[in-house]
Amino acid sequence: MAQVLEFKLPDLGEGLTEAVIVTWLVQVGEVVAIDQPVVEVETAKAMVEVPCPYGGVVTARFGEEGTELPVGAPLLTVAVGEATAVPEPEGSGNVLVGYGTGTPPARRRRIRNTAPERANGTADRGGDPRPAPHTAVAEAARAPHAHVPAPPASLTEGPVPVISPLVRRLARDNDLDLRRLSGSGPDGLILRADVEDALRVSAARAAAPKTPAPPVTAPSGTRIPLKGIRGAVADKLSRSRREIPDATCWVDADATELMRARTAMNTAAGPRISLLALLARICTAALARHPELNSYVDVEAREIVQLDHVHLGFAAQTDRGLVVPVVRDAQARDAESLTAEFARLTESAHAGTLTPTDLTGGTFTLNNYGVFGVDGSTPIINHPEAAMLGVGRIVAKPWVHEGELAVRQVVQLSLTFDHRVCDGGTAGGFLRYVADCVEQPTVLLRTL
């Protein structure tokens, strides 16, 4: 009796969980051979031909072309275990179901006789060896080639215990016989690690012995423990680099009018307005137009969470290291309130008296690295925020103003953003609006 086996969509590796059927390569009723590609699928990575580990007659296909199937879903069923008469072009007789009909079946070689060689150099041909069990292939005329011992039946019969096409391809590309491997997976399943281990052993045997390299001694120097604020900063920045696919865009802006506006504000009666407060006011207005950048990614839920409040962090360098105090509800503050809060938090940072509330909960960061005398930077995002605006030094430079070359106060602005929450168009629109407000502060009046 024929046995009907179900072939499921295998794990194609690289964390893929589904694939789309592109083209069926076999029809129902068609005879397929072991490891013959039966369907072409498209994953998020590439187009892959999936080979079937069984040989026999296709009895059913599951899914039309264009259907998306999860890993582990049935692809097709194959009837195996019965010899079926299938005519061959050369009339070589019947073939065993499961080994295909496209090429003549492989002939069983006889076991070489161990009798002494004759004087003419040919081996003594004894009685014919018994044919391999369960073989329905009629042996053709014996070829005059030398006989080679056949591998054990356990290595040549039955399906190879491999599911992943990537494992099969890795072995095939490196001329590795999968039948000689013992799988470490469930029920002896051969995994990619088994193939890689075998390749490493083979490479080690082929490599010529080398003179052992002298032991490497650690360079001398001073070791500084990575702890305290420095350790916390290192951990947070490392996590940001690991988890956030960041990108940076930047633009030069003429800050002459912004500097004049600040001078005019500070000439009038009242508290002095800081440049950082004006930049913060511009940031909150830009975030109102581009809320995608005032958000974070909930990795567990696979959701982007846009926030309705702006808790604005700003980088402050202290003797104890870099800290990022947070101005809460910055979107509801005017320039005077922002100036006062920046001054309070900066003083607390230098005194080392910031509270946990002062240092947590930020949704967007403003980084004025221009105070260090540099023009530009590509900062690391303050995890789990989605963006950071960087401001370089404001310096006199030649600039074309109203069609004429003039000396203007120029600043470089940069935006580093999480590419998961938006694309370059949104980031560019945010940065362009900030630059427009820096060049023409009256633009802000539209949002006040």
C-alpha cells in the first residue's frame, strides 16, 4: 500500500515566519523525486525554490499562486512506497515511484569481489551480488567500468532528514553529503549548525599545521571602572545603538534674524531670554506639525505610540558626566518659562541634586553641542525617544543674502531620528520648518 506523506512549508531561516506561493513547479498526479523543487515561494528576504524531501506521486496541493502560508502549513501531499510503471523516453522499463522520470534511474553497482586479481589485471568476477532490497528498477546492461563499493543502504535509501532548503543549499555548495551526517534536531533532523560543524571539522583537517602565535598580552595603561553615571550613560547609549535604526539629516541656516530678535527681547524690561529657550520654542512648534517625531516604539506590542505632551530633554555636560534633564510639558511654556526652567535644571545638574523625576520621561531631546565650539554632529538618540535635534555653534560666515554676498551668523542644524517611526520626508519637513523659524522668527507667529 502506498503511504501518503504531508510536506509542510519548512522554516526558511533568518527569522522568517511566512512565505507567498509564486509558482507551482509540479502538478497533481506528477511524479517527483527526492529533493526535487516543487514550488517557488517569496519571503521577505528572497525568492526560494523549496525541494520536497519525499519521492512519489503528488496527490494534492494546498494554496493557489499568490497565497501566503505560515511556516508549518501543509504545502502538498505525496504518495510513496509503491512501484508505478512510468514509461521512459529510451524504454528502459519501469521506475520506482519517488525517484522521478526525467532521467534514467541510477543503476545499482555490484559489490567488488575481494578475490585476487588475474594476471591480465582485471578483477575476478564472481557471482552477481543481490539487488538492493525494495528496488523495482530493472538493471540495464552492465557497463565495463570498474566496480566501486556502494555505501551502506542506510546512507542511500529513504529521505534525507532535512527540512530547511537553506541547509540543503549550504551542503550542496560545499559538496557535503548530508546522508553521512547525524542530525542533532528532533528525530535526527539535520540542522544548519550540524552542517556548519561538519564543514569546520573538514576545514580543520585540510588546513596545514601552523606555528602557534605568541600569546597576546594586554596593553599597559590605566583601567577606569565603567560605573556610576559613566556606566549608566554607556548602557543607555549602547542600547540605543542596538535597538534604534537611526538616520541623520542636516541643514545650514542663517541665524542672524534670530539673534537680532533675542537681542530685542533682552533690551526690553523683564527676564533675559536664553537662546536655548528660543530653540526649544521652535522645537515644540515643529513637533506640533510633525507629531511622528514625538513618539516611541513599543517593541512588545509592535506599535508606534505618539504622545500628546512634549517633555523636552536637553543635554547638559557636568563634571560627573553627561546628563539629560527634562523640561516637562514644554509645549505649554513660553520663552520666559522655558528660560527659567532651563536655568533651574542646569544649576541642579552641576550641583548633583537632580531628582529621578528631573532625569526621566523625556519624549524629545534638544542637544546644543555648539557650546563646545563644534559645527555639527550625528548624536545617538536618547532611548526610547524617537528623535534629537542638534544645534552647532553660531559663527560668522559668508552667505548669500537677498542676492548679495554678506557676512551672516550661520548655524548647522541636524536631526537624528528613528527610521521606524517615520521616513525621510517627515524628518526633512521637521528640520526645514526649524530652519525657517531660525532664519525668519516671525514664522512662529503663525502658531502662537
